[in-house]
Amino acid sequence: MRVPSPLIRGLVGSCIVAATSLVTSVVPPSSWVASLPIASDMRHSLPGRMTALAFMVFGLGLLVWAWLSVGREVLAGVRHRLIPLTVIWSAPLLLMPPLFSRDAWSYAAQGALVAKGFDPYSVGPGVLSGRVIEAVDPMWMATPAPYGPLPLAYGGLVARLTLDPYVLMLAHRALALLGIVLIAWAVPRLAVACRVDPNVATWLVVANPVLITHGLGAAHNDVLMLGLACSAFAVALTGRWGTAAVIAGVAAAVKAPGGLVVIAIAAVMSPLAGRARARLASLCIAGAVSVLTLVTIGELTGVGSGWLSALDVPGLVKSPLSIANLIGMGTSGVLEWLGADTAAEQALQIVRLLGILTALGLIAVLGLRSHIHQAARAVGIALLAVVLLGPTAHDWYFLWCLPFLAVARPGRRLTTALVGVSLILTIAAPLNSSLRGAAVPILVTTSLVIVVVGTLLGHLRTLQPAKPSKPTQPASATPTTV
């Protein structure tokens, strides 16, 4: 039996994911999805939800398998039309409910707050009523928005036209789509500048199933932040560092970590290593332009800069993907077991603070010491440090560092690691907050994920072509010097 081409496998997998999202995704009860004949019946029964989850994992497995098959050929030097391929794999998800996360419904409600004249940095969606808050996670109903002024102002504009939460969600997915377009434009240019095969970088980043499912499918505004950050670096490499610094400020106006691309911009401004004063001056200038842009956006949109006081909101989630959280929760558990309840309550906050300080110290070192040839890697490591050492981390945060590490001349080990993490985060995506407290679905889905991940991990061994062995020279041969 002939195996379908990767394009067909990926498309079928994406269609399965799209179809099952009609059952597995949390949607407003007033939306059209909630009243679909078959999907609504499956949604309200445990066997129906479990069937949909099983097919969801299977569809994700097909998509990842197709991506790995294309990658094996790309890494071997075969040229692929990766942008059309990504478009085909992404198309089935464009109008579907948000995958794996309820954040897009929070975006919709926060836009409604702006449209209604509320300060989204002072109050949460709970002050609203009606269908716009039907699908918002109860955990975030009373919390202010931790996002920059740009997506909030945009959400407010759309909310003045309609308060239909599904339409508002699609509007934010359009922002994610714009982010992917920017990434697809910037990554090949960064790869060429960094002397990396642009075809390999495009496969590793743009066609990555994490970007397709978590980025576009979940409609996270992180994708727009990332697209702007990548574009800022690409523009800086053309010599227009002032424009690049402005774009970096726009990226920070979506989410604060986007501003870390100023590390790369400063490296372009003072490309020689070892000149700390010149690099510090470049960082100050690029940083000042970015901050000025950020403040200006806040004032022009009328949203302001109150979001800086709400940056600790994501820390309410004690994610195990954050090293600081793992150490803090472990320390807190031990102290609680020993009877030191007061110390146990403080342990997590202290460890989180140490993690943030460590990340800031690493960012300072990278900003002052990394020269132009290490700029991409420096930004990638800085963003990775924010994810792993910050107060919280979600699986889609991996996207923050992916483009920069992908163009930083990754060797076999780093490439394999990036592919392996992408594989796991894609297949394990259904184990999200929508399964919170549902013991049976969690156990069954975890078992399915382990089986699929275990099957696909075997493909990593043969993903990259083996390096040709060097011929052994005879003992009498005289080495040639260049």
C-alpha cells in the first residue's frame, strides 16, 4: 500500500484536528458551534468527548509525521515549496474554535472592556455580562489584562462593531495570521544573513506544527509579537536600525518579551565584540527608541501603560514547564511537610524572584557581550531564559525562541532538540486547561499521547543525514596546509 504524500497526510491530519475541535474546544453556548447537531451531542457525553480527543491526537500525529517526512528531505538538500505547504496545512483551522486554550475568548472580552470604556488594566472581564464572557476561563474573570496596548486597542475597535465572541476571536486569529506572515517573510532573510540554509530554517519554523496549531489554531497574540520581533531583526540587518528599534517597540506593545530583540539590534549597531561601552550605548539608544514607541502607542490608543503593573498575572498559573516553578513548588512542598508553613508559603515567591533576577542577569550579559554573529543566538537564549526562569511558562512560549535559535547555525544536536520539543508539544497539546479536573479524559489522552509520541520519536534518529566519514590518510601522507 502506497503511503500518501506528506502534503496529503498533513492536510488530512489538520482536517481531523479541525473537525474534532468542534467537540473538544470550549465555545460560548450561544455560538453556532455549540448547536451543531452531531458535535453538540458528542460534546455533552463522555464517550463522545473521548472519541473526539482520540481522533484529535491521531490528527496531530499525522500532521507531525508529515512535517518530519518533509524535514528529512529538506535536511538532505531537497527543495520544497514550504510556504504553500504551510498554507494548505493551516487552512482547515482558520474558522475553527480556538485549540487547546481559552485565551482567545479572554482577548475578545478584554477588547469588549476597552469598547465599553473600562480600563482593562484595572478590572477583569467579570464586570461585563452577556455572551462575550460565556467562554472566558473563570480563573481570569477578575484579573486585569497582562498584554500590551496594541492587541487591546485592536480588540476594542472590533468590539465596537460587534460583541459576538466568535467574530472577536476570529479577529484575533487574523492578528496571529499576520504574525505568521511576518515570520515567513523574516526567517529566510535572517537565515541568509546568518549563513544558514533558508529552506531548512523555513521548515523548522514556519511549517512547524507548533506554530500552526498553538500559534494559529489557538490564536495566541504571541505570534504577532514574534513576527514583529523577527521583522525588527531582519530590518536591522539592512542597516535601518532606527526603524528596527521602532518595530521592536511595537512588538513589546503586544507582549513585553518582544522587546528583547533590541539585543540583536544593538549588535548590528556595534558589531565588534569586546567593546562594552559601545555596546552599552547601542543598547541604550535602541532601548530608548523602543520604549518611546511603546509609550507612544499606549497614549495614542488611549489604553495607556497600566499593563506593566499586570505583568505578574500569568504567574497565577503554576506551570511545571518553568524551572523556577518546579524548584519553588518542590521547596514549598518539602517545607510544608516539615511543618514550616510560613516558609512554605514564601518559598515559591522567593525562588521565582531568584529566577527572574537570574534571567535578567543573563540578558544583561548577552546584551553586552554578544557580537553580530551571535546576535540571533543571544536573543534566542534570552527568550528561552525568560520562559524557563520566569514565573510561568506555557507550551506555546517555546515559539518565542524558535526562530532565533533556528537561524543561529544550529548543529545536529540543537536541531534534533528543537524538532523533538516541537513534536512533544504538538502531540501533548490536548492536555490543556479544558481538561482541568477531568480524570478519565486526562488519563486516556495521556496514554494516547505517550503512544503517538513514542512512535514518532523513532523518526528523529533518521531525520538528519549522517555526516560522511572522513577518509583515513596513510601514515606516510603529509598534511596539506592552507
